[in-house]
Amino acid sequence: MSEDIRIHSWPCSYYLDSSKQWIPGKLSLTPTSIKFTADRSGELLADFQLSGISEIKKESSHLIFSSLTVLEKGAKHWFGSLQPNRNVVFNVLEHFWREQLLPGREGAAGAASGSSKGRELSGMLEGSQKRLEDTAKVLQAQGEQFDSIMRGLHKIEGDMDVADRLLTELESPSWWPFSTKLWKSPVEAKPKETPAAPDPKIQEGILLRIPVIITHRTDSGAKPGQLTVLPSGLEIRDCNSQLLHRFEARDVDDIRVHTPYEISVRQRFIGRPDVSFRLLAARMPQAIPLLQMQFSKKIQFLEDALGFAGASKSPQADLGTSIWQAASGFLGAAAAPEGPDKEQVQLHKVSQEEAKELRQILQKLKGLALETEAELERQDEALDSIGSSADRATLTIERQNRRMRKLT
């Protein structure tokens, strides 16, 4: 399905070497390939995989200006008249090409050491482990926010106790012989407790950092940079790690998912232009689930991303069950390699080394699941405590307000 997704397309011209002429058309980028389609005939003139590209360069000569060349299996493909400009197209193509090379090398090394079925299952389990780790990080950050709320409520309760004693003093008449004012010893002034500075490593723990192509207001300014997902918000930096903008979680007004690889983040203002960034990245499918958890009420999936939204909202239990069932079948076949059935022949493709690797991944998944469950139970208790403390504080404030009105 990912191969059919069109990430982006640009009007341009392609140099057809057979006829020695430039053909106007459209250059399209998918997650795995680059395609060029002629405008008039609709014919697909160029179609090559990103993994097969050797080089992408910006070139020009006295005959051809502002062109882009793609070297693929010894053949050089020329693209000219790129819109909105050559730099934008080059940045996007180079980003997806480089990101495609990283998993490709790892996959090639894995294919040499193991069978395709075993490597496929290992990849599924590793992806599930990564998703569970990201979820655990978000839960941990959420738990720290709950702890901070509890500390604030405890401080409020302490302040309410002090206010109650002061009101009792004010309500007692000055001539009352049993008033504590007559024999109460002066209370030593306690130095104000300065709140401990939050640990930046905890408060600003990085949930995810990915390279992106940043567009600010206009398509002509698409440049490479970084997107950092933090518990407290989002940071957008340029290719030199200089901060371009920081979105606090409360300041983000909406996040639009245009495709599984492209989102836009906006902060509205009154009386001045909104701050909006459009982000395109090969690894954006990893960031969208985190953004969906953090900004569930602010994220919006547009038409081209509705399929991805449905997949991301599918029950994790079903995914986990299918993976565990598949893993159990593969591990069982590796442990008992006997039987002439075709299914068992397929299962024999998992080697003992791969079975051992799968067991280790499953053990990590089990540990992460247990830790996540314990954290969820702790947060449920914290939520109950926060609710009861907030109710008590509300009742106390209302009672003390009535007492103060009587004094006036």
C-alpha cells in the first residue's frame, strides 16, 4: 500500500535520450521510487527505485540551466524546468533517498544472515517494540505531570490550613480571654521554600527526533531540518540545529496530517499572522502516533491520510495477538522440525538463531508490557487522588469564602 502513496509531485521536463528532446510532464515521488509521466500522452517515461540510485546532483551547463540529474544503474536522467524551484525538489528527493539507504543496508545485511520469513517477523516485532517504547515514554512524561499536579494540590491544602487558622483568629473577639492571641507565642518566620528546579533531562526528555523538510509559509523555502517531539511540546530546528520555533503543547491549535509523510503545525494569533510550519519526512509515520497521543483533540487527518488514521487507530491488542500467534507458530516449528506438511516446510525457514532472537525480542516486549501496565495502574490511583484532593480544596475554598464575607 505504501508504494501507491504519492508523497509529492512537481511539474518539470524530462530529457528523453532516444528522441533527443525535452518532454513536459510531472515528476512524482513515492516512498520507494521516482516516476515521470508525460503530460500529453500520459506515458510513464521513467520509473526507478530509490534504492537503485547512486547519486542525485544539481547540475548546469551552457546549454542546460538549473537542472537536476539522477544517476541510476549507470544511466543519468536529466530533469529541468522544475517548479517551484530546483532546490526544493532536490532537498525532498535527497532526503527520501538517504532515508531509504539506511534501512536498505541493514536489510541487506540481515537477508544475508537469515531467511526472509524470519527477518520479516523480526522486523514486525522490532517495530512493535519501538512503538511500545514510545508509548512508555509518553506515559512516563504523563506520570511526571500527574506527580507535579499532586505536589501543587498538597501545597494548596497546606495553604488552606494556614488560612483556616488565620480566619479563626479573626473571628475571635479581641476581649475573649481564651483567644489564642493573648498567649500565643510568636511563630518563627519560616523561609519560603524555593521550588526545586525541574530536572531538564526529565522534563525535556526527547520522545522522538527525525530529519524533516521544513516549509514555512511558501513552497519556495523548503529546507532540511529536524523535528523533535518532547513531552512539553514540539521543536523545529534547521540543519545546523539552530532553533527555528518551539511549540508549547498548550499553544498548538491544530495539526493536520496531509499524508502519512507530511503534516502541518499551526499556532493562531489575533492581530498578527499565524505561525505555521509544513513538515515532510520519510520517518513521519513514526512521529504521527506520538502526535496523536499528545494532541488527540487537535490532530486532523485529511483525505489522503484517512487510511493511515484508520490503521493507526486499530486496536493494539489485535496487532499484538497476531504477532504473538505468528511468533508462537514460528518458534514451535523451529523447536520441532518434523512433519511433511507444506505449512511446516514454510516454518522450517526460521533458523535456530532467528528463533533465539525472536525469543529475546518477545521477552523485552513482555517486560515493557508489564512495566506499562504498572505505570497505568499508578496513574489511575494518582487520578483518583487528584480528583478527591481537588474536591476537598474546592469545598474548603467555598467555606472560607463564606467566612470571609461574614467578616466584612
